Amino acid sequence: MNSADFANMPDWFIPVIIFLAVWTLFWKGLSLWHSANRKDSTWFIILLIFNTLGILDMLYLFGFAKIKTNKLFR
């Protein structure tokens, strides 16, 4: 990718990338925190390696760990 390719990007591209990075970091941090506290070492490693824009992280938190939304930040 050269400098001309960056000049042709739409105006919304950079804010979308920044939003997705923050979104992913939020869910990744939350899921890693809970998996470490629950001593789910297998889940911790899986969540650490795979980046799925927070989808796998949310599946772990709400599906497998069954954490209620009011306990996410405790």
C-alpha cells in the first residue's frame, strides 16, 4: 500500500477502525479479566490468541461463564 492508496480512503474509514479497536480492547480486557479470576486457563489462552472483534469474548462472558451484566465490572 502506498501513499496514494491512503489518500483514496473514505473519510469514515479511520474513525471506524479506531472504534473497532476500542470495542475489541474493551471486550478482550473484560473477558480476560473474568477468565483469569475464574481460573479458566483454557479460555484465557483461547481469548488471548483469537481476535474476533469481541464476539468470542462476549460468548465466553454471557454464554459459558454465565456472568450477569450487573456483575461484569465487579
